[in-house]
Amino acid sequence: MQNRENFPDSSEDISVSIAENIEEGRSQLPSSLVWAIATAAAIFFLCSSLRHALFQSTAFDLGIFDQAIYLIGQNQTPFSSLMGIHILGDHAAVIYYPLALLYKIYPDVHWLLLVQAVALSLGAWPSWSLARLAGLNQEQSRAIALIYLLYPVVFNINLFDFHPEVIALPALLAAILAARLNKIVWFCTAILLILSCKAVLSITVAAIGLWLFFCEKKQRCGAIALLLGAAWFLIASQKIIPFFSGSEVAGVGRYSYLGKSVLEIIINLILKPQLVLGKILSFDTLKYLFLLTLPVIWLLLPFSRKLRLQYLTALIPAIPTLLINILSDLQFQRSLAYQYSVPVIPFLLLAAIAKEETRKREEIRENKEEDKANNQQFLTSVNLPKFPYSKLANLPFKNFRLHQLRLGIQLPRIMIIWSLIIFLFLGEYKDFYLYLNRLDTWQATREAVAQVQPQSSILTDNRLAPHFAHRPIVKLLSQISPQTNLAEFQYILLNLRHPWPDTEKIGDTLANQLKNSPDFNLTYQKNEVRLFKRIAD
């Protein structure tokens, strides 16, 4: 009869492994990754600042948020003249108020660009910690963090003005890390930060709660996320946004075929699924999903029939965002150049990490079963005196086999190279080549902007408006009509050589109208950049 004490206890090994992984998840970042994060933050900030300096940033969305946060910093009502509503009526993003503390130090739009660059780059930190917590080695964990930094959506959203939901990106990863480490206070802090960034993120938070509760067996954190997410969704969509905007949530118009209100859309999604099947199964949707997952596609695909697909449950919290984007009538909502796919990125990385963790566990389990079978066969065939056979686990041939096993799965260099190639194809850095074609009016635009007095009301186009956001009234050409009274504007600035495409005709018509207007003088003209100033009464 065999003595069970002579064989290693697999449950004990697993508990020890989990404890070691938790310590690894809490450990400090390697210096190489610290430098990578700092370098990424610097590159992100320089790129977005350069884009702004070249007059390529836009009122939608940099100018809108810059104006609102500036007004809060000046203790004024954050009424967006670009949207015609209180800023909380847009997405109920209360994060604007703590951001305004930076504007109290010095009001400058570069604060927002810096916060965005730092927030996006910091997402690599919890990505690395989650990988270490899952049992990935140093090289693989570092590769996961670098894949995050090279993700096209991360760079593209940094280049596209400013959006408060970028602050939620590292917070989403940090919330999952806190839940797995059973850090309730940190988890709640991360969830509240996410909810403060944008009302629609409450749906993602609620989905995280369901996933944590049923799949991760983190009932306390799951219940907290589910309750907070559902509560904030109802408060923001049914109370805050209608109160400050006087209408339904702005995005409702993108789903007009499903209903005229948030609740009507939800009801029709449940009762009339046939309305959305066409969009879900369309080529446009397949293309969007393919491009979105392309940077980690080889990590997500199952290469072995023995590998269970349980790791794909990590994608559950991404489903609401994917549905919101897929069902929208607006094509650009499924583009990687904009912010709409930001909440999906953390869960793609989590699925990739979970797949590697699952594969390792399967291989270790199979290896233990094979060793146990070999040991039993050896004991039944040879009559040897008893000795602690648990030492067999430490014999050189087993370490050699495990080492060979690791070499077979360790592909951090290939992972990084693949991500770099995808970034070169899908990254919006190519836009800088377009910006060079508009440099012929750069100096003239700078001179015209310098002549506009602070706090004076101004009418201009989408690319120039961000440079005049620190005033109560700045409006776009798209907000006027031929019947609009121009008396509220002290300045009108136009770039007729490189206009915003949607308002090119309006700008030409307005320029001809102002030439003969007794109320305005042409005070600056160079390279088709024209500045009109209202004649004082």
C-alpha cells in the first residue's frame, strides 16, 4: 500500500503559488518599465502639444473641456458656449471639478494634455502587476505592459484632443488589480474615479460587477461595482444630464431606430432583438472587432484543443461598450482613431493574461499527472526501500523539462514586435504628414491670434477655437446661420485657405458679407487668414 505522504500535495503547491503571485503583483516595477512609462508619457505629451501648437486640435473636444474647466477654475458657471449647455449636461463628468484645481495654479490647456499623457502611460503599471499576479514571468509581464503602451487606440486617443475617460483607462485596470488583491478601499476609490469620468462608463462598471461576482468569485467587490454602476447610470442619465441640458442624453440620437430615450432603447434591445441582429452580424462589425483585437489576436486565439476557453470570460465587461459602438449609426464610433473603444482595451489585455495563465496551469497539471503516473509505475515495478519520493520533484531532469517548457511559450520579443508592426499600420501618427501641408498659414494664424484681446467674444472655426477657450463666449461657424445676429461677437477669425471642411462654404460667405459690413473692420489679412474686429458703438 502506498504512503500518500511520499508524494507532493498539489493543493499545497497551488496555495504557495498563489501567495507568491500575490507578492509579485504587489512588487515594484522594474526600472526598465519605469523608463518606458516615463518615455511614453513624454512622447504622448509632446505629440499632443505639437498638434495643438500647429492649430490642428479642435473645439470638439479639446475646446469644450478646456473652456468648462477654465470657467470652473475662475469660479464661474461652466456653461459651454460651444455646446450651448452646462458642461454636466454633456456626460455628467464631475472629474472636471478636481481638474480645475490645476487651472487655479495657472490656467493653461497643457494641463489637460499632460494629465491625459500621464494617465494613458500609467495604464502600463497595473497591466504589469496583473500579469505578475497571474503568474507570468518578468519578461512576459513586461511585454504585456509594452503591448499596452503600443496599442494603437492608446496613442490615437492621446493625439485626438482631450477626453476625461482616458483617466478611467488606468483606473479600470487598477480596479481589477485591487479586487484580486482584496483591497476594498482601493477598489472603491478606483470605481468612483471611473464613474466620475463619464456617465456611460457606469454600464462598464456594472458589467465589471457581474463578472467579478459570478466569474471571479469576488462577491463583495462585484456587488459594490454592480450597485454603484447601476445607481450612477440611473442618476446621471435620468436626473443630472436632463437637468443641466434640458434634454435626453446626447448620444441617444445615434440610436434613433431603437427609441427616443435611454429607457426606451433598453426595452427595445430586450424585446426586439431583431432590430440589432443586422448590425451585429455585419461586415462592418467584423472589421471593427478584427482591428480592435489585432494587437493581441495571437494571444486570444486558442491554439490547443485541450485549452479551455474560460479565459474569454475576461471580455464580459467589454460587451456593453462593444454593443454601444456596434449599434451606433455613426461610423466613426467604430474607428480606432477616437475614444469610443477605450473601455475595451483593459479587458482585451486581461483575456490575454488569463489565456497564458490558463495554459500554464494546464501544462503544470498535465506534467504533475504524468510524473505521478511515472512514479506509481516505478514503485510497482521495483521493490525499493521507502524514502521521501517528494524529492523527485526537485530532480534535475524535471527542472530541465520545465525549463524547456518555458522556452517553448516565452515569446515576449515576438509579442512586442507584433504590437509595433500593428501600431505602424493603425497608429494615427501619420496625421502629422497632413499637418505639414497646412504650415503655410501657421505664422499668419499666430499673428492673428495674438491680436485678439483676452475675454473678448469670438466666432471662428473648429481648428482655431481651442486657442480661444479661456473666455465665456467662443462659438463655431457651424453654430450660426445667415439670420444670426453677429453683434455678440467682438472678433471673427477665418482661415480661408485651410478651413474646417464642414464649414468651408459658411466661412467664404461670411468673409464676403463682412467686407461690406459697417459693423466690422478687417484688422488683419495674410495668406488668406482674416481677422475682423467689431467697431465699437
